[in-house]
Amino acid sequence: MNTPSTPHNHHQLSRAGLLITLGIIFGDIGTSPLYVMKAVIGEGNTIDRLVVLGGISLVFWTLTIQTTLKYVLLTLRADNNGEGGIFSLYTLVRRRERWLLFPAIIGGAAMLSDGMITPPISVSSAIEGLAIKYPGIPTMSISILIISVLFFVQRFGTAAVGKSFGPIMFVWFSMLAILGLSQLGHAPEVLQALSPHYGIQLLVSSPKAFVVLGAVFLCTTGAEALYADLGHCGRQNIQVSWIFVKTCLVINYLGQAAWLLQYEGQVIPENPFYGIMPHWFLWPGIIIATMAAIIASQALISGSFTLASEAIRLGVLPKLTVRYPSNLKGQLYIPAVNSFLWIGCVGVVLLFQHSQKMEAAYGLAIILAMLCTTILLSNWLVIRRVKAVWVWAFLLFYVFMEGLFLVANSFKFHEGGYVTVAMAALLFGVMILWVTAKGIRKRYSDEVKIKDYVDQLILLSNDGDIPKYATNLVFMSSAKSPKKVEDNILYSILQTQPKRADVYWFVHIETTDEPYTMDYEVNTIAPNDVYKVNFSLGFRVQQRMNVFMKKVVEELVENDELSLYSKYHSMSSKYPTGDFRFVLVQEFLSNENELPWFEQLIMSTYLTVKGWVASPKNWFGLDSDSVAIEEAPLVLQPVREVRLKRVRRG
């Protein structure tokens, strides 16, 4: 099974690639004008000239330093065979320091929790424009309906509608620029805000500095998602299209600032995004904004699926069911994650009801993810042999800058930031539980050498008195050694219910750091009788073990390394493989363990959660009619001393 060539060769710079990039990559960051300036001014506050000009200055320099320099120019270079995202970055540096797992997990949990706030705030901000024309319209109900439909259609895939995302987002960004330019003539002095002077002045002199800084951060929240979606479009397309995107965003922000200065000293009359629209354009503007918000939400949902899939394959999340609703590369659907995000999004809308209040919940989790990316990226720079002085300069500068954003966003905690932080903490807890339990499981290894049982397996295979169980009997094993398996697997074959087969296969799957590796290695324990197969599969490869094992057997037969003719005469195929029977052994914690109470709690919780998630047959891509599932007690540390005393009476 050869490793395929990288699937990213078509990500070369092209006009089509640039258009696709607009639709896939920039949805989150591209819809920020819907709510950023409204959040900078604040609900019920009078419009202050310094806040407006200083806010625009901070927005411009945040987009320049945080999004352009850190993510577009530097972080996108830290790709793993063309793939991006915090878990891909972690795979590049994890061999350097073991503790780097923690920032990776924190960042991944924060990104997943962000998936519950971006759709509500984007969709609600767009829909609330209807209230300008129709006061009292139930915008909250409409937002919930749109969000629910969006999550419902995920199971069918979005390949067809996805083709229109690029043109729609091109219209959206063009609209942003045109609307912004239409206002600049009213207050051309806002162009002075591009100087960092006004931003620094606001931070130094205004008592609202940290509140404004927390609002300004909303303009760059999509930068982390931009990196996560690297594999869809390629670095060059993202970097070039960002020039157009940033220009349109900055012009629109400047236009909103010019409009706001006309009401200096007054309470903000409406969302400045809709304020800069001509009244006759309100309806088309709301429709385009809503479509852009839906596209932004779709991009984040797809990114959440990809992120969760990588976490599963890296072993930091339970093995949830992953489905592939279309043939589009990289498109997948995880029902459990979809339901989790939908419940969270609807809950956010019901809890906050208005986008103005949702802004308080937005940003805190993402800045944690960005800090974690900074830590991992600095280690990547070390691996790339960048001079220590530059690595330290990068690390200290961005930790300081993002630390300021973290402090600013922490003021939002009691206003709503606790929602995403609580969800991130829950996901972090599950990931830590998974990693800890797997560590305990590995420490109390119950693996045995297969060769010690070969004679018994061959005797069983030739015992005609026992009904034949399968031609090829396959057991999935977690033992990495090509010569070992878990004790409970051999117990299942030889004692639970003796299982006679022509050939016994023990299969182990190793997830590689490269996303699309597809290799396997065969260790012959006993020719034509017992084999151990170790697969090396990339963390983005769908596992189809029915297909993979048939391919392995066919190749072995073709190479005369395996003969099934003598045992399976009725096969008429050129390369007879016979039938396959997969046995999955599910464990439960035995009462015979003598573990410390903490490890007992961890393992008990781990096995309970493991029992709730998807069936292993779905995870391994197995056909249901070829799978048998058995339960086996897990004995990690047997009771050493039983203080039982025999008593004789009479």
C-alpha cells in the first residue's frame, strides 16, 4: 500500500484558487465589521472622538501585527505537508518537549468552544439589521432557525453550495469597500487613524482602554481559523487574497469611523455597519450580510470537524464516528460534534438574545488559543534553527501583546466570557482524561508474545471438531510491537469461545504525524497461519479496515507469501481471500484490580465515556455483518494478597 502523493499540488497560486480562498478561509474574519465598531463604542455610550480614532488605529495595527505578520506571513509556513491548525503544528514539535501537549490541548479546546459563539454572533448581527426596517421583528427566532438549518444540512455535505461561496464573499468584500469609501468624504481626517499615535494615546490616557482593547480583538478572531483551514487552499492563495481582504476591511472600518464622527457626543443611533448603508440598499445589504454570516459559520463548523478529527487521530479525544458525506477532499461530518455545536449555538442565542451581549462572550477563548499557538510556533522556530535572539524576540513580543488582549478580554468573563471558557474547560478535561488514561493503560501493559501461543493457534486451526469461525480472523490490537498482542485477545481466541480460523491476523494502527500516509508492514509469525500487520496511517486518512485488509491479503497471495488455496478451494477469484471476521474486544474495569484510588477513578471514567461514544466498528470503517464485539475484564494490577482464612467447624 503505497503512500499517495501530497493532495495539495493543486493549491498553486491561481485566479480560481484565490476565489475559492475568499469563500473558505476568510468568512470568520471577513464578517467582523458587522460587530467590531459597535462593540468599540459600546451600548448606550456617547460617541467619543478619541475612542473612534484610537479604536480604528488599534484595529488597523491589530490586523497588521497579529493577522498579517504572525499568521499570514509566519504561521502559515508551519505547515505539516500542507495542513495547518494547532494540532498539525503540535505534531511538528511534539518530539521536542512532552509538555507541549498541554498548550496544544488548551488551544484545540478553545478553538472548538469558539465554534459555539461565531455562528450566533455573525448570524444575529446580520439579521438584526431587519429591526431597522421592521421594529419588533423576532430576530432571535430567525437566527435560531437559520443556525438550526445550517447544522441540519451538514450531514448531507456542502460540496454543491460550497462552489458559490467564493463569488458571494467577493461580492461581500467589494460591498464593504464601496460602503466604506462612500463615507470617507464626510470625515477624511479618519485616515490619520492609520497612524499608531491614536491607538497608543487611547491606551495610555483613556479609562476605557482595556474595554476598547477587548472589543478591538474581535477584528482578528478569525486568524486562528485561517491557519486551521490552510490545507483547503494553500499558503500562496491565502497570502495574496489577504491583500484584497485586508484592504476592504480597513476601508469599511474607516467608513464606519467617519459615519460615527458625525454623531460625536451622541449615543450611537444604530449599528454603524448598517448606518453607512443608503436606506434604499438596506434590504440587499442585509441579504448579502446574512449570506456572508452563513458562509462564515459554515467555514467554522467545517474547521471544527477537521480539528476534532485530528484530535481523535492523535489520541486526545474519544473515537467518535466520522462520516464523509461527499467526495470533496477534506470534507467530513462528525455527528457528535455537530450536535454539541448546535446545542451550544442555540443555547448562546437563547442566553444572550442580542448580538451586543454576545460580544461579551466572544474573544476570551480564542486569545487563549492564540497564546498556545505562539508557544508552539516558537518551538517550531527553534527546530527550524532560527537564531535564538529572533525566537525570543518573537515569543516575548507576542506573549506581551496577546497577554494584553487576554487581560482585556478577561473583563468580559462575568458578562458572558464564562460560557466559552466553561465549554473549553470541559473539552480540555475530556482530552486530559483521555491522555492520562492511555498513559495508565500503557504503564500497566498486559501484552504477551504471540509466538508463545503459536502452537495452540495452529492446533486450533486444524481441529476439525470445532466449527470453523472464519477464513480470516482479524483482531484489532493496540500493541505497537510487531510480535505482541494484548492478553485478552488470545484469551478470546483460545478460551472464551475457541475460534477456529484458517489464518489469524493481529492488526495495529499507528497514526503518523504526516496527514496522508498509507503504509503497512507484515510480520509473519507462522507462515499461512499467524500474522501481525502494523498500519501507518496519516491523521487525516479515513480508516477502512475491510478494504485495507483485503488489499493486504491479495498482495500477500499475489507475492506467494500466503497460500489460501489448500484451505479455501471453492474460491473462484484469481486471488482468493476468503471471508473476513473482525473481532473487537471492549474492556470494562475488573473488580480484581488493586489500583490507587485516583487511577481507579480515571480508568473507570475513561471506560464509561468510551462506552458512550461511537462503536469501534464505525471508527475502523468495518461492515457490521463482519464484526463481532466481545466484552473482556481489564485487569491492570491484580490483587496481590487475598486475606481470606478458611475456618473448619465441627
